[in-house]
Amino acid sequence: MSVDLFDARFYATANPDLAAAGINTAQQLWEHFRTAGLSEGRKFSPLVDLDFYRRSNSDLAGAGLTSNADLFEHLRRYGVKEGRPFSPVVDLDFYFSQNPDVALATGGDKELGWQHLQTNGIAEKRSFSQVIDLNYYLTANPDLQAVFGGDGSSLLNHLLLWGIPEGRTFLSADLGVVGFDRVNPPSPIRLSEFVGQSDREDFFPFGIASLSDVSVTVKGDAGNTVLGLIRDENNNGLPDELTAQSGLVADKEHITALETFGLAPGRYFVKVSREEADSSYELSLFAGAAEIPNPARDLAGNVNLGQVGTTAAIRDAITAASPRHLYQVQLVYPSEVRVSLAGASAVTDLRLFHDMNGNGLVDAGEEVATRPNPQEPVDSNGNGIIDFSETVDWFNGTIPDIPHPDAILAPQVFPGNYLIEVARVNQDTGYTLHMETLAPAAPAAGAGNRTPFAWGYLGEITNTDVNVTDFVGHANPYDFYAIELGRGKNLTIRLQGHNADADLVVVRDLNEDDGFTSDEIIAFPPSERSANQEVTRFFGEGIYYVGVLKVKDNTAYTLEVDFLNNDEPPDNAGNGLSGATDLGIPGSEPIIRRDWVSEDDQADFYRFQLNETSKISAFLYDMTGNAQLELIQDMNGNGLVEPEERIAASQNKGAQLEQLDRVLLPGNYFLAATHAVADTDYSIWLEAAPVAPSPEAGNALPVALDLGALNTPQTASGVVDPADPHDIYKFRLETPGDLSLFLDGMSGNADLRLIRDDNGNGQIEPEEILALSVEGGATAEEISLPGLPAGEYYVWVAQAVGNTHYDLSVIPGNFSRASGYGLVNAAAAVAQAVGQSEFPAVAPLAGKDWALNAIKAPAVWSQGYTGDGIVVAVVDDGTDYSHPDLDNNIWVNEDEIPGNGIDDDGNGFIDDVRGWDFWDEDNDPRNFEELAGHSTHVAGAIAGENNGVGVTGVAPGAKIMPVRTIGVFRGAEEPIIAGIRYAADNGADIINLSLGGSLPSEPEEEAIRYAVEKGAVVVMAAGNDGLTNFAGGKRFSNVKYPAGFASEFGISVGAVNSKGELGEFSNRAGTTPIDYVAAPGVDIYSALPIDTYSFWEGTSMATGLVSGVAALILSANPNLTPAQVEDLITGNANPFAVTDTGAYDLFAS
């Protein structure tokens, strides 16, 4: 079947010259279109755009379909039927969702739906597009009613041919021309909307009249929307091209906002798309005059970048008042030079000159011969598509001249003075200039390297090998390639031929959000850097992304993908309890098995036996998809898994390691590896160690085990079974106070009761049971009571179903398994540090500073405490210490003489004037890579300067010690440990660790212990995995490491939003006593490298705020010990200011 695409009435209207030539009838119009109009690119339908079809279906060019005639025929015969996009104004899925009668009548057939839209839908003004609303167009332009009446077809033709060029309004969400004062903004444009299955995209057009900084934020979406900013570059009034888009960055923190610098005047669209689930959201839009670093700069005020041996990055804007910028650079060695512009929203000119006479000016004959080095192929033959030969030219760097390149390459440049010119062409625009030098004749960058998902495509891997040579450097630090597997294969992916360190990663977009987080990395670089790296394993059917990452220096490389065979991994494990694979009796030597789960093989079961009470550790790892791990005991022996028999499960996102630790009594148990997302092989690991018996608790009040006075948290462990079903503990409250009890770590069901023997008869009377918790299965039991009087109390642990070990925690104070001690309160904590009651409230800050108001930082500032004299080490991915909101708040090693190449202070580090980079092993702890910025964002939250622009940190008087220890895509234990010790040895009062992993590390624990003993307060992020585990019938989570060490020293931090709700992503406190508080960590506005800002979310951001509070405390009372600072923060946190809306019920939707 084929469909009719040609609209004779529209063709005649859109091409008025035809009537003058006597071409009027439908047959004449069709013949003209068929023989001439199609090849000439004339408009022939309001609903079809062949250029859009070409751009949106790039695979057609590879199939040889390049001409308009080819594309017209393919669309007519196949494209509509296949659901391919062919117009920015038509969405047949949307048409069906908005017109269910059409969907029912056509059975969802795209070709029938298209026919109905053409013949009836437009005329009836039915809803067919996310970007056009004919009914609103008629309402907003009442003069058209008299002309067209209810004729939808004529109305659509008018809109596309005349209405949009005339600037008529056609979308109800049109925000008009926007522009605000960023320093004192009025109420923002704020809209509440919804995206869902039937309305997957919302568009909000707006205009800006002059060069502007624009901020767009989405709130309340729980990470279920994608935010885009689109410029109407072709002035057709439709959202054709994407300018910027939010996503998930490598550290797993969701970007809920777009901050764009120096947008050119023009028309734009905000696009909000449904990502994973239906979502209500609030959209906010701010715009204001661009904050240009050098607004009056001219050629006489050119900027000297100095000697460029690696990379230079600078941000500015070209305007009518300052239309040309010059940058001076000096080259010491013969080099290949690459210069590029990023972030420009208007056409620019970029040129390179050799300043041979050294006068700092552009003179005749000084332009260096360069060639474009774009990051996308160029349509050099002008046929409107990227042909295969043009892709090859792009990959090999043989690109013909293009009028206004945004990146250039000078293959052979000799030592001397050079000038880079950035020039305005037709509009003002902001930009970021990057320059790097490398050894001559390095290969041109051919892989996708602009953003993580701008991939070079290596095609489908069949039974042949693929190899490619390319380059990574400071301006393009990571290359990515997509490979596709039509069926599972064993492959070796090998990185070699590099003359400087480079890393290899493999990524799988498991949640299909066109972004990725670290849990979707299925192959990490080795912990020890090696000359050649390779990954050999089975890869299931699907698309994978192979990344090559610069480590320190620029380097060429060769990437090979070698096909081995099609052998599938083993499938030996049983698929039910009765057929479970027997692992025997685990011990200290791990039992390891390798197997496979898929859509057709949903679960693998393993049986094991314990002859004595033991702590088991089970892991599921080395996966290419998402599989999950569950611990089961078949208590009734019926061979079926009942809900109450599911002891615990680990359900992390992506391909992360799954882990279960549990103390189990003697008996038979099962592990299950279950399929979640994408077919995957896996390794399962099981080990066990005997557990020494705990002190026997009494089974009656007179013989209760005495825990003593409850001045600090107390823990106990025990066993309840039919022979000994009751354990009773006694403790004393010396003073009135709050109390929290937790019973956890169970494999069966035990209940928890709090008792006070009011009549002193040694018996438990019903009225003496103050509180009880009777959850089902192995679900943790919890009791929290405020305001208990001083006196003696008893805890009764009672067996309910099955034998079980348990862990009991008795905690003074109001401690929640979700939010720990509650929301941090700077005004109360700092006041107590100086012997006062909570500082009085002050007027709240306006604009983006809601987080500072939430933790009451302004009240502390009003008392004169701003963090002066306190040093906060940010151990992270590299802080931009030249940022204008940080440059005056950077720690300086006064004992080191800059640039003399000598370790003046004898600390083992040469020229560590502003900290140290343990990742690249040098004295510059900055990182300008595109996905970097985590550390700078955290540093801004801690100590951003109070200078009237950008961001103000919690402690604007404190100093930041930059310590780089991780890369964008990975970390290693050794640099982190070295960074912690460096910070402690060089006088850091506070160490901020907004990083973490799944497993505890003894060397890392010792480093933190060392820092605390040296007097540093250590503040650690709880993690961003959310509710990833369950026990019994409820979900839960615990903090990651190193935050888990806060049970002994340091503080662990979770994240809340502006409503005081724990972030869905935030790891909870858990049931083990731990110094855990919550702080704002959603929509946190802070600094990013190269003078930029943005909104980020994560427990990392919340951790920075708590580090700032610690700095305020120490500036008020510098004599406090780390333990005292921790007690002030936890003891003054507000447990009632945090709510948890997480789905604790395992079976909740």
C-alpha cells in the first residue's frame, strides 16, 4: 500500500508563479510537481517536509536514497507505514491519542491514520500536532474567522504560508518576548503543565530582543522529563533544531535546568518531553541581559592566553559594540593547532593569524592556512544530505572550506606569536573558545565527542572485525562509538596504539533516555593504568557505546572490535526452587558461578546450606544489563516463593553490582538472579563466615540484659526461635528525651515492643506496653517516641514466624530510618556553638537561594559568622579556581613559591600553590572537560563569594582547597586516599567528600580516621541510588561508602527538595546508628567551569551545604573538635522538617 502525499491546492497557493504560467488544474499541478517541482524543492504539502524527513532518517542516505524523488517515493511507499518522522508539525501517534475514534476506526494503522488526517482531520480542525493548534489560531486571530470560517485546510495553509511570517500567535503557551533583571528578578514566568502517554511533548515559544542569558528550570518532575531549548534558526516558526538539552551526567545527578550564556536575539522554543513516566511539572523561565565578561573590549584590548601547551578555555560574547575579539597565544614547539567555539547561538567567524611582527594586530599576509575541523560532517556537494563519501571525508579530516567554521585545524604551526580572532557576522552571541596544541599529524577527531551521546557509528557487528584510528585531547577528551548487535556475540574490544594514557569504557543505555549514568557503564577501565586495555566477554543483542577517554595528555589511538564467535553463555542454573543449582555449604572461599538471564529465562535459582549461624555475603556482578539479586527461605517447604519467604533483595539501577549481607541461622536458603532490563550474563558470588554468639538476653524483665544509661546509641544482636521466643533488654534514660528503636537484619519475622514496668512487679502488663511494631515478614521494625520521661525502660523482641537472627538499635533522640536526625539547622547549630539559643530569623533571600533559606544560613550571617578563616577541602573531580565566584575564596599555600619548581614547604608536592591534582598528578586541580563541573558546583555551594552576582555559598568567607582525585567517568581508591591525607596534612578544617561507591574500603576508612584525628570534620554524600533494596514487604536503602563510616566518624548527608521531601534519588539513613542529616539537594544553583552556572541535584550538592554549615560553626568557635561539630549538626537538625514520599511498600505502584 502507498499513500498520497501531494496536495494540489497547497502546491498552487505556495507557488503562485504557476498560475501565471497557466498551470491551474489538479492534473497540471501534479505533472509540474512530478517533472520539475519535486527536484526544485518546491513546497507541495502543509504536512510533509522532505528536508525534515532527510534529517530525521539518516539511514536512508546509507541506502542510497538521496534525491527528493527517492525520498518522496520511500515516504509514500514505506515511511508513513513504518512511523518514520516526516514533518515537524505532524505526529500520527499524537493524532491517534487525541482522537480515539480515529485510532479505533483505523486500528492504529499509520497509513489509514494519514489518509484520515488529510481528508477529514485537518478540515475538522482536529488536534494533530504538539506545535500547531488550529482552533487556538482561529481564536487568537479573529480576523481570520470572516475569511476562512471553519475551513481547517485553508486555515492551516494560511498559518504556514502567511501567519507565521507575519508573527501571528498560534500556540496558547506562547510566552512572548521575555527579559528580566537577573539581580532583582520579578516573579518568574511559571507554568504548571503535564506530559504523559497521550501528550508526550509540550512546546513553549518565546522571543528575546537582545543578547541574553536564559535560565529554564523544571520542578516537580521526579526526573521524568527531558528539557530542551530550540532556536528557530530558519525562521519558519517551527521547532526544527535542538540548541541545548538537559540529560543525565556521569555522576548520576539529573540536570533539571538549562543555563545558556549569550543567546542571540531571535525566536526560541522550550521543549518538555516525557521520559520514563507521566509527570506533572512546573516550568520557570528567566532571561536577562547577558553578563558579558568584557563588554567594551576591542582589538586594542586583546587577551593574552600565554603559552598554550595543552588547552585554553575562555568565555565571552561578541556584540555590535564589540564585534571582534583577539586572543594572543605563544607556541614554543612545532604543533598542530585546533581551535573551536562552543555555545554560540549565531553565526561567527573564527580565524588564526601568525603575528609575525609582534605588534598584537592583524596585518596583511598573517593569516595562517587552516581547514575546517567540524564535529559534524559537511554537506560539501550541497545536495541536502550527508553522503557516505562526505562522512569518510569528515572522519579523515579532509573537509572542504565552509563559510563560517566553528572549529579549525592548522596541521603544521611553527613556534611564535599567534592571534585567534572571533568575529560577529550578523548577530550578537556568547561563546566559549577552546584551543589546544598537539604533536603534528595527529588524526582528525571522527568519533562523537561533543556530548556523551553524539556518537560515531561503527555499524552492526556481524562476523567481521572493525577498527578505527582517532584522537583524544583536551578539547575533545572523550570519543564514543555506537556498535549494534543483531544477536548476542562474544567480542574483544581493544584500545591500543596510544602514546599517552587513555581509558576504555563500554556503556549501555539501559533506561533508553539518550543519556547515561555511571550505573550504565558495563565495563570500566582497570584500576591500574595500562598500555593496552581490552574487554572480552559476551554481549547480548542491542546497542552498545564504546568510549575512549583522555587521561592526562593528548594522544592518538586505535580501537578494535574483534568478533570471536556466536557462542551463548552457559544456562545451567535451575529456574525454580525445586531445580535450583546446589552451591553446597559456603565458607571463606567464595563460590562463583556464571550464567545468563533474559526475557525468555527470567530467573535463576541457587540453593545453599548453613550448618552454623553465619554472615553471608552475596554479589551479582559483571553484567551487561540489569539483573537483581534476592535471598529466599522456603519456610513451608512447598517449593514456591511466598511473599513472607522473600528475606531481602538488592535492586540497584543499571548494571551496578548487587549485594546482600545477612546473618542467617542454620538451614537451607536460596539465591535468585532475576532479569530486570535487557538480556545479560552475570557472575554470582557467595561466601560465609561464622558469627560468634552474642550475649544472651533475658526472657523476662528481672533478667533483662542491661544496656546501661542511654547516653549514646546502643546496639545488640540475638536470636529468637521456638525454644527461646523472647529476648528482653533494659536501659535507662538519665534525662527526659526522644527515643528511636529499630529491629533489622532478620530472615524471619520478629516483633518489637517498648515497655515501662510502672508498678515494678517484674511482669509485663498490657498497659505497660508503650509502643509496638508488628511488620510482616523480614521487614524492619521501628518505634519512635518523643518526650519520654527519665527512667528505666525495656525492649522486648518477640518471635513471630520462623527462626531469625536480629540486630537491635536503641538510639537516643528522634532518628528516622529515612532522614536520620532531620534537616540541618545552621542558625541553631552555630548559636549553640557560642552558647546561645537559636539565632532569630531574618528576611529570606530572593531568587534561586531557597536552599540557603531552608537551612537558615542568612540568620547566621546576620550575627557576623561567614566562615572566615576556615579551609574546606573539596576532594572531587577538579575545581575551577579561576571562576569569578570562587577566585577570591581559594586556599593558597603561603609556604610555596609559585612556579620555581621546588617543594618549598617540604610537603612532597612541588608548586602546590592552589591544591593538587592526584588524578593527573600535577599542581593544577582544575578540569575543563565538557562533563566536568561537579567539584566546581559543590565548591560554589560551600563558599561561593557574596559579590552580588552568580551564587553565594553557605560560608562565603571560607576558603576552598581544591583537591582533584577522580575523573569524569571513573575514580580509583588510591588518588582519593591520597587526596584525603593531603587535605588533612595541609590544614583543611573540613573535608567534603561528594563521592562514593558500594563497598567499604579499609584504606579509605583509615584515611578518614587519620583526617579526623588531625582535626578535620569529614562530610560525605549518602549516595544517589534511592530505595534500591527490600526486606519483607518494604523498600529501603542504606548510605554508600565512605558515608557508611559516619557510624564512627564524620557526617553522612541526604538530599531534600524545596518542600522538605527526601529526593527520590537520595539514599536513606538506614537503621544502624549513624550521623546522618538532610540538606537541600534538588534544584541547587551553583557555579560551573568557565564562568558558568546551572541547577543540579544530588546528595553531592546537599553535602556541600552541610560542609558550609560546619565552616560557619568553626568560624564561630574554632576550638571545637570534629566530634563536637558533628554533635552540633545532628543535635540541632529538625526531624520534623523532612518527609519521605518514597514507595516503601514493595507492592505499591
